[in-house]
Amino acid sequence: MSKRYHLFEVFGIELEYMLINTSTFKVAPLVDQLLTLKNGNLTSDIDNGAIAWSNELVAHVVELKTNGPTTDLESLSEKFHKNILEINQLLQSIDVKLLPTASHPLMNPSKDTELWKHSYSEVYELYNRIFDCKGHGWSNVQSTHINLPFYDDKEFEKLHAAVRVILPIIPGLCASSPILEGHLTGIMDSRLEFYKTNQKEIPEMTGLVIPERVFSKVDYYATIFDPIKRAIKPFDTKSILDHHFLNSRGAIARFDRNAIEIRLIDIQECPKADVAICILIIEVLKALVNKELCTLQAQKKWTKQELFDILNDGIKYGELARVVNFDYLSIFGIKEISTMQNVWQHLYNWVKPKLSSENQKTIEIILTEGSLSSRILKAIGNDTSEAKIKQVYSDLAECLEMNQLFVN
């Protein structure tokens, strides 16, 4: 965002998908071939009108994103879906297709990971030397990112306060990673379980996932960026890493483009679900920023540890996680112990008039039927064989192709 935008004036959304071999169901490290098929020669970024494509750290993940800031969220589901259809058509010639959800259920990252070997590969190789990226927290993670702009410190304060308090309940809305290496993990958001510790070698980078209580650019640099820069210096001897990218908290401030990027959202089965979830989160953030639910001071007071404790339960139990902190619930006007599902139902009821009828239907299915993790587990039942897992995830790939929700 080169131009400076005010709060909620424009938006950016990013969706990540993995490539799999249609016949074997294994991850397919062929994003370079996809980009070459589209462009005629290899490039790491492709401008495809309203949506852009790009590579990621690993060679089997492609990112689709709004091609610059957009004011039109309602049309994004259709635009992302159109690009997914085009990508699958291109991939058909090499027996590959896109697979949704936040993790491949059968991938063995120590054996199946290939890093991107083309542009920017020097950075990826350095990350790999420091952290060993052949693990679930690095190579088997697909997420949705929301980018929200702020104009100045005053707007940053309001937005960062609101984002911090909404982060802990995000897994209760959109967990989609309950299976790894063919086993039920017992954790609804396995992606975020690995996210917490995948940079343990330099803990300053992720912190407690929840950002610290900082509400100005100066404080953000002093509290978050400066410690990261000091910690990475012995490893980054050539100074090739940018502190904006090194910050791996669940929401990161991008002062290079005056935006906050929310990163805790597991990708769903189709853009219809992804975009509806993004719009719901954005409308709740608007309500918080506008002090419809509580004061700014009530939002700012929360420590990272207090919020992390709530997040941790959401990672494990998804929408069934019980929120027992009455002070936290009071932020949203809730006066009794609630599940995250009920918290989201309450917040949805608050902002429902702001959502289109189509997005209302989508959110109501998610709130009624449960997170995608719950729906996957229901479909799996007691049969955790590889054949059954492949069948369920093939159905999810079909949902991606059709842009429809996965409901048994």
C-alpha cells in the first residue's frame, strides 16, 4: 500500500493453497511449473487482473491475493474462485490440482518438503538453516491473511487494540487442521499448535503469538522490532532479512505499508467460506474500533499472557473451547461462561445486518455445523484409514472446485 489509507477504507486478503498430485495425493512441489504454464516463462509473481499469484517458502504452496488494496469485499469470493478454476485447468496437464484446508493430512514434511529454489531463495535457505523448515509449522501450513490499513498512530492504536482482543477466539471460528501424517492430532487447529513453537530457536520472532501491548509506532519498534533485529543479527550476517517479515506474531504491524496483517486464520474449503469469515472478522473489528461493544481502554488493558491463555484453549478445542474469563467476555457484552461458538454467535448477531444475505448463510452454516475441523472429523468418523482420509479430502478439493461449503 504505497498510498496511506484510513481505517477500513480498503482491504487486502491473501489465500494459500497446496498443490497435490491427483493420482497419488502427495504434495506436488510444482508451483514453478504452474507459474510458467500461466506466464510462458518463470516469474515469482503474476498479475491476473483483480487477483495476483505468487510463490511461497515451499515449492508446493501458491498464494492468491487481492492485487493491491480493494474496497469491494463482496465480489472476492467469485474472483478467487475464478482464479482457482483457471489454476486447476492449467494443472490438469501435469496431473496436479489444488487442495484446501490448513494442512495436508498425510504429508511427511521431513521427506516431502522442497523449498522454493528460484527468486528470493537466498532468504528461504537462510530460514531453513536457522529453523529447519522441513516441519509442519513451516511446510504444511496454509492460511488466510487479512490486511487492514491505518493512517497514523491514533488509528494504529485503535486497530491494534481491537485486533489483539479478537485474535484468541479466531480458532473457534475457522480451525481446519485436525489431522497430520494420517493421525487425528486431538487438536482442532494443529497449524497454530505448531505456529506457537516453529521459531523456538529465536523466540523473539513469534513471542506469545499475541502481540505485546504496544499502541504506537515508536513503542512497537522498541518492544517488538528492535529485539527481533538484535536476536537475528548473529544469524543474518549478510543483512538480507527484513524485520517486517521476521515478526511472526499472529498479527503483525507493517509500517512499510501502514497496515496490520492478521495471520491466525486457517484456510477453509472454498473462497465463499474464507471471504465470509474475513468479512465477519472485519465487521466485528469495526464494532470494537467504534466502541460499540466496549471502550478503547477496556480493549487495551489485556496482557499478551492473558489473551494467549484463551487462544491456547481455542487452538486445542476449536469452537467448543470454553471461555471462562468473565472480564474478557465482558468486552463483547457476554455475562456468562460461553463456548467460542457461542461468542461468535453473539458477535454475528451484533453485526449480522452488515453482512450480505449470502455471507449470512455461509456464517450460519459454520456456526451451526461447526468449524471445518469439526466437519472433517465428523466425516472421518471412526475410520482413520488412509483411504478414508483421501476420500474426505478429495471431497474438500471438490468443494474448492465448486466454491461450496463442506457439510455432511
